[in-house]
Amino acid sequence: MSSLLVCGLLAGVVVAAAAFPAAALSGLAAKAGETSFASLPSELKDFSSPQVTRVYAADNRTLLAQFHDEFRSDVPIKDISKNMQAAIIAAEDRKFYQHNGVDLKGVARAFVSNNQGGSQQGASTLTMQYVRMALAYSATNPQEVIDATKDTPTRKLTEMKYALQIEKDLTKEQILERYLNIAPFGNQAYGIYAASQVYFNKTPSKLDVAEAAMLAGMVKAPTSFNPTIKTGHDQIQARRDNYILPGMVAMGAITQADADKAKTEKIPTKVKAIANGCISVAKNNWGFFCDYFYRWWMEQDAFGATTYDRERRLKSGGYRVVTTLDVKGQNAARAEIAERQSDSSQNALLLAGVEPGTGKVRILATNRTYGLDDPAHPKNKLSPDPAKKAKNIRGSFPKTTNPLITGGGDITGYQAGSVYKAFTMVAALEKGFPLSYPINSPATFHSQYKTSPSDESACPGSDDWCPSNASKSEAGVFNMWTGFGKSVNTYFVPLEQKVGAENVVDVAKRFGVKFRVPKEAEMANDEDQAAGWGSFTLGVMNSTPLDMANAYATLAGDGMYCDPTPITQITTEDGAKIDVGKPHCKQATSKDVARAALDAARCPVGDSAQLGSCNGQNTAGDTRGIVGHPVFGKTGTTDAEKTASLIVGTTSLVVAGYMANPDWQNHRDHMSHDVINDAVQHTLADFMKGKPSVQFKKPGNDKMSTGDLRSVPDVTCDSMSSAKDKISGAGFDPVTGPAVDSDCPAGTAAGTSEDRTVKGGAVTIEVSNGKKNQPQQPDPQNPDPGQSTPGHN
């Protein structure tokens, strides 16, 4: 049978594809175990070679990162230089345009040589080589990969059958295009686009004769012909100069002069580094955003049922991803942080910026470098946590891949303090309490909530919780504008009691706060436990800057909560746009409630409320002047100032900043509001430069600010005990006020500070000093009260 094959081929009996199976393949068929050529498959499975996924900033131009298993991007034949097309034919198949997929004389020559002990010859045409690579890429299990690449007669027969069919289905140009896009070129470069980038930092359309000849020469053995090592460099130069360039001349693709000139060009000894994943962008400012995108992708069911499937899709799908990252805003945030906090500081300054109404994450920045410490030569300092330090565990500074800003993995967040009071305010507004709702707020409030008797905030001799204010001066009657503006604990704890702590927790959940600590999650998801969580309003649970930026963005978005997203648009390699990552929003509270709460939230940051008065109460009063736009927000501080936070927003962006120690939350440092406030304020100011000034909207319901006002009983000249009974009986909370001039007897009620107020609200009873109508005694130094004595004005 083998003699029939050889004779048939050499005599040229079989030339056409139709006659080929009947005679020419008999020898190979015998070697393959009498495999019937006609029974072999001839149509390749549909497959897609792995493509690079590229991730861009919101400007659709700045490349943030790329993900790949094989660095490859397909390009059409029109974008591949003629030099490259000619060079690969000269290198691999000079009869490419003459045969129909199989070089019959080549097969005969190889068969004779291989069976008579001569040098091993392959005789694979460029089309057959493409078949081999295509079969490997379309394989669905390891055995199919082996079958596609193992040097056996059966594989050779299969390649021939496929090649004959491909030549019928595709043009030579289409075959050449597919070959050049799938071929390996070494040094992580797959396909001609990647090869052009890696070796010459240019596109395939720009390859000259020498460059094309070198690349074409590498396909046969990318490892052996690697120009970055000495032996490979010498071999690829010899192959280029002595085989490929002469072949191009013989084919008429170039002149001898072109070849001679090409031989003078040096072979590169270095290649362009191939960035892959988030670690490779550590030198830029967006490593943590890249990590946030990657973690987001790995959670999307749309990209596969398992994390393995999702990662494979990311690294081989060839997607073009346009993210939400604002490059100018991100760079400005990083610069503001660097100005105030060293990268090697154990205390982290963490900033997150979210766009209201969309959930688009515009900024994620911190004084850390996204990356892995070198275990052989570690630069990270030992953890400040004594327990970890004793075990030689290193901290997160200056390098870490922990999601410090967004949470996840071991990062459960940080206590943010009074920024949580916004959730109590929203819950109260939802229950019908207006912004003007007055509460008598003492220096210390005896609450109905329980705590450990050993807790510093426990009422003396009991397990009742008695929270205090940051300052004894924070006492008196406050409403939501002034109470939020001054961050009065003893206003918000009783307000929480009135609306129910479980309802405050529910608002936080609706506003997207994540409960990552198991015990906190248990309390949040159990209504009975949540009802007793009195300290919730003071921000004692863990959260991240991203959580809180997005929660406050819900206020600026008219109560519309949007899942935070790093995605603007994802496009497939075929140009189809997919919906994954688009804003996913739902109404978390009513527009009127959101607008009313936001109005009170203007007080802490030095802006003016539109519906009432802040009365000069603020904790970051310079914010409005620094940002230069209408703003709202809130400061937060935890016990012993272990964390400091500030959230500030406009209609365009909300920035939340935390200053914390990610490695040891029980540290002894005092976090400075001077640092965190400056960073947040100037980051937002930088972002808002050049943008129009947009005022916040007012609620359509006036009762959001005034409530259902009721008349206060007249208690003029009543005894104080009688006045209090009268006020209480009318459904108000009586509060003893200051002494005032009055013609009522001293120690009786001179009246009330308000004639109408909200049911249940505090009513201040003014105490008469009995001096209003006493005759004025003349001043012996100035008998005429209309005249001033010099030196006494």
C-alpha cells in the first residue's frame, strides 16, 4: 500500500482533491491503521482563539489594564503589511498560492524520507498548520489537544482532510489572515498583532521587510528562535538572512536590494513588557479601581456559572470594557492624599467618589500602592497589631492587594461615626417627623437601650445606655437642621428611640450599606436584635468609604439607590454591546424625604439650608467655601478618634473619606479631621472645577420641614408644675427654659418660646424673673438716660 502512495504521488496520478483520497492516501492510511480517509471529519468546529480584554477609563481612551491568558488581538488582513504576508509564505509554504491545501509532492517526499531513515520532514502546508492550531483551540478536553498535536499518521490524514475542505470554503487571503492571527511568536505573543507590539512596539500594518522576515522566522520554533537569548538571537538572524529574505526575493515579493538592506537591520534583544491584570498597573493611580472592577466581574453570573468560567471569559473573551473611572478626578484625589499622608504611614487615608443617580464609581484612592510585597526582600513594615507583629505578619503599607476602600475578603470596613445619623434622620422623616422636630437634648441622655454595666457609657449602677455628647456645650433644644449640623448625640439617640432602631437599620440596608461582620449582619437581619441596637445611629458598625459615598449619593439622587458599578459599557470582540454593569437602581426612599434630609445635611458643611436655619451649627464649616458649589455632607468621629470621616457631595459627585488603620483598628493614634477634611474637600473641589453650579431641589411637601403644627397651650403665669402638666397633656415635651423678664411672679411660667409646634416636640417654658415692670432706678453718674458719659459707651 505504501508503494501505491509513493508511485501515485510521484507520477502525478492524483492531482485533484476528488482523486486524492482514493489512491494518494493509501500509504498513510495503512500507517494509521486502515483509517478510511472518507470517514474522517472535514469541517472544523467553531472556535474563537483567546483574545485580550482591555479595560479603559471613562474617557474611552486611557488604557487602565488588560487581562489575558494569551496576549492576542485579531486583526483583518488589510491591516497586516504586505511584507508580513509575503514573509510568512516564504517561511512556511512557498507554494501556498499553487496548492489546494495539501502539497502532494511534499507529502510524498516526506513519506519516503521518514520511512527510509532520512531526516524527518513534515510537509505541512500553511493551511494544514492552521488546521492543527485550530483543532487545538477548539478542543473540549485534554485528549483532543493531544490528538490535534501528536505526530501520528492519523493526525496527518485528519489535517489533510480538513485542509482540502478549508481551501474550498475560504479564500487564500482568509486562510492567511486566520493563520497570522493564531500563530505563536514567543515571549507571550500570540498572533501578529501581539508579535508586532512585543518585538517592535508597532501595529502589523507598519512592519518593514526585516521586521516581517524576523517574525515569520519565529513561528517554526518560537523558543529556539527567541532573539532575547544569545543562541536564539543568532539562530533567528541566520534564518532571516539566509532563508526567509532569499525566499521573498525568489517569490518576487521584494528585490535583492530590499533583502540586502533588511539584513543590515539589527534583531531586537529586548521585548516590550506585557501588562496583565491589576498588579501590572501598580505604578499608576488606579490599581485599587482595577481590583474593584476585577472583583465585580468575578461576581457576575452573566459571565459564567463559576468563578473559573468568569475568569476564563475575562482573560480570553476579547472584551472592550469602558469603566466609570474619572482619570482627572482619580489623579487629583491621589495627589491630595499624597500631600497629606505618606504611603508608608500605617494610617490609611481612603477616598471613594460616586456619581448620584447612577452608582458610577468615579474615584477610588488611598496612600497605598496596589501590589504584592516581595517575600524574598519585604519592604512592608510589620503589622502594628501586637498579636500579628509577634507572628512576624506584615502590614498593608506601602503595598497591598486588600480592597481597603471597597471591602471584601478580610476587609470588613471601619467604624465611621456620626455619618450614620443620616439614616436616623431619613427614618424619622419617613415616619412623619419634620425637620423642625425639636428635642430637648441634655449633655447625657438616659436611653431605653441596654449595654454592659462595665461599659463607660452605661448609666451609673445599671446596664442602661447613657450616651453623651462630644462637648457639654452641646445641650439644649435642637431640631434636625441644628442637631445634624452640630452632630448632637443626645438629639439623635432619642430620635432613634421614637422611630425605632430597627427602622433606622432598615434605611441603611436600603441605602446599600453592607454588613460584613457576621455579628453585625445577624443583628441587622433580625428585627428584634435591630430594635435594641441603640448605638447604630452613632456609627459603631463597620462600613467602607464606597458604602457610605453611595449611601449619601442616594440622597443626592432623589432617594434613588443604584448598585455601585465600575462599568460604563462592555463591548464584545464582535462589536456587540452588552447590558451587564449598566446602572441598576431602585427607589430607596421618596424624593421628598431625600430632599428634606439633604437640606439638613447642608448644615454640617457650612452651606445654607433652604427650608430652615442651620443657626450657625456646623462641624466642617469651611467646606462650602472650598468646594465653591452647593454642598451637603457630614463628619464622623469614633471613640478616642480611632477613625475620622467626612462625606461631602454635590449634584455631580459624592466623596466619602475615612482615615483609619486597616491593620489594627484598636490602635492608639488620634485621627485628624484636619487631614481627612482637607483631602475630601479639595478632591471634590478639583473634580467640580469648570462644572456649573447646580442647586439642590426642594421637597414638594412643605410638611417635610414644618410638620403638622399644633397650638401650644397658654401657660402664662402658671406655676411651673402646672405649666408642665398642661404642656404634657397637650402631647408635647415640656422643657424648662431660661429666666426672662416678665410681669408674672418670679418662678412662674412667663410663657413658651413657641406658639405652635409639632406634636410630641419639645416646648420650652420660659421662667419669669418678675422684673419686667419694676421702675428703673436712675443712674447717679448719668441722671439723663438719653445722654452718655464720656468713656462709658
